Amino acid sequence: MVQLNETHDPALRSWVDSANYPDTDFPIQNLPFAVFRRKGSSEAFRGGVAIGDQIVDLAAVSAAGLFDGAAGEAVAAAAQGKLNALMALGQPAWRALRLALSRALRDGAAQQPRLQACLVPQVEAQYDVPARIGDYTDFYTSVHHATNIGRLFRPDNPLMPNYKWVPIGYHGRSSSIAVSGQVFRRPVGQTLPAGATQPVTGPSQRLDIELELGIFIGSGNSLGEPVAIEQAEDHVFGICLLNDWSARDIQAWEYQPLGPFMSKNFATTISPWIVTLDALAPYRVPFQRPEGDPQPLPYLDSEANRREGSLDIQLQVDLLTPRLREAGSVATICRTSYRHAYWTVAQMVAHHTVNGCNLQPGDLFGSGTLSGPTLDQAGALIELTSGGKQPLQLPDGETRTFLQDGDSVIIRGWCKKPGAARIGFGQCMGTVTAP
Ligand code: CA
């Protein structure tokens, strides 16, 4: 498990002024990774680390030979157009690079003049999906979401009996995962209208969001070699924001017996920045089960997982309708925390590999919709509107049940508490257009 070290010291200040603003997502204690290039340029995408409102261009750092040893090897791997090579190097390399960057970005660092030449302002950047995502698995780790949505799909049998024993998931589609700013057409598909005996084809009328986190696998495991829960987090590179857009009417008709298919594979949006588990270390909280719930089976249980397996990541969903956009406003429709998840990151890795399944650098897990215990903490419109029966009242007088063409959704995430630096995730935005 992660220990706090000098890179977490809340008193650290950077010579990049904007990294010291109290509300910044990217103080010197964060140092998340993305791939980027200058907007409108034909430059190659390369790895970057956020610091305040700037990006440390890791290709430039590598070319300048600023770091040596393990940090030098890591920065050379991160100079590529995707982060898979850096991810494959493993946790000692990620830690060495984090420490080298932290020291070089501090007030008074001797490397300041040479590193300053490697900064690119974030306003000038465009981002790409940060890894070649070989496989994408979407989990279902919120018991509140599973219960709420189960009640809508199966009123007599909301929570399946396996839920409290198995970290449920399905294998998703990686080709349609795009970075924040994604614009996609409303999906067309097959649905069974209420009362009808035959399905129809047409644009989804119940297009929804799913507030999730994305978990990037770093170093993989060999086929046939399970990862024990004690080592599970060594295989995790970091966490981003994720919106698993979902067509509920298509889903309702198709989901039995094999689960979601066309209702989910048309678009998934992730934030450009991956926040490392190291950066999140101050925000670990105990993993606890409600009184009377079954305890996890031994391969899903460890002392460390019980003590600090959960993460207190604050999450917020904002809806931006065309009218709100014109008025320069947004409607916040959900606030919750990742701490309410029923299964932890370590349990997801241990479960995914218990049968010998091999994970590879750059694989992505979705956490599943992260609904909290109360209705205003629900991470999907289908829950927030009770299955579309109770429209959301937006501040400008508009209403919404499901998304309309032109709507954008913005997910934000951050960690904050006294005695630790604020760690932010930036944002994950996507927009639906007419089919
Ligand atoms: Ca999902």
C-alpha cells in the first residue's frame, strides 16, 4: 500500500505560480499524466504532466536529458504518443518520475530554467486518449446504483443475489472511447415501445449518462497468473473521470441474457488526465460493509483493503443545455463520492485475474455508475428522474428527463481535506448531437 512521502507534503510550493492557487486541480502534489500536443498543430502527441495551468512536456524533458536513472527511463517512455510504455515500466519507475518532477518543480529548484523551457500552457493544448486501450471492462461497483436501476428494470427482484459476492462486470468496447470534448450522434437502435408486441428501429429516446471513474492498468500479469489482492494496486497506473453514455431504451430490450451491448458501445468519454494512486494516497479511507452484509471471500479481502482500500474522491455532474450554454450557466445535477463504492480498485483487479485472465498495460476498467446512498447522489438520469417519471427542474426553468440533442455533460472530480493538498481530475465533457 502507498505510504505518504515528501511529494505529498502540503507545504510544498512550485515556481509555477498557478500551481499554488488554492483552488487549482493541479498543485505540485498531484502531477497527473496525459498525452497532448499544441492545438491546431501537426506536432506528435506526447506525454505531459499537469502543473497549475501548464503542462510539462515530457518529450522535451527527455530530449533535454534533465533526468537520469529510473526517472530518465520513465520520462523517455512517456515521450511517446501513448503512455503504454510508461505504464508497462511499473510502479518503481512511476514513483521515480514523480519524485524527480516534484523536486524539479519546487520553489528554488536548480532545474527551473531548463524545465521552464519545457512548459506548454494548457489553454494551447489538445489531448488524446492517453493509452492504447486494448481491453475495456465496465464494472458495477455501486450497490445503490445496482439497486436503483434493478428496481426500474425488475421491480420484483432489484438486487441480484450474486451482487454482494461477485464484483459484477462486462467486457465493453474500447474503439469508441474518446477524450473529453467528444461529440457523438444520438444512437439509433432497436427498442420495444411500451405496450408494443414488436420492436421498432429509431433514435434512442432515453439517452443517459453514467458517472464513473476509469481505472488504467499499468503493469500487466501473465495469462494464467492471478494477481493477489495484496499486490493488486501495484498493477494500477491511475484513475480518470469516465462517462459511460447509455441508451436506456435499447438497453431494456437487449440486456437479457448477456448484458449491455449496443446500448453502451457507441461512445464513452474519459478525462485527459490520469491521477496516479500515489497522488491519491492522502485520500484513502477504510473499506466497510454495512452491518449484516456478507464479508468478501478471502481472495477479495486483505487487511490493507479493509484499512484503506476506498478513496474519497468528490464527484460532480453538470448538465449544459443549449439554453444554459447561451446564458453562461450550468445545472449541477449530482454530487457524490467514490467512497460509497461497494467494491474497491484492489478487489476489481483481484477478481478480474482470479481465473488467470491477463491484464495488459493500458487496459481500462470503468467503476460502474457511482451513485451514492441518497437520490441527489445518483450518477445517472434514469435514477435522478425515477425512470423518466419525474423530470429534473433546471435553474432556468427548463426540464429534462433524458438528454436532448445539443446537451453537454461535464463530470468533475477532486479530493480535498484539511492537512492535505487539493487533488483535482480536471473535467470530462461530452456532447450529443442529432442522429
Ligand atoms: Ca457503466
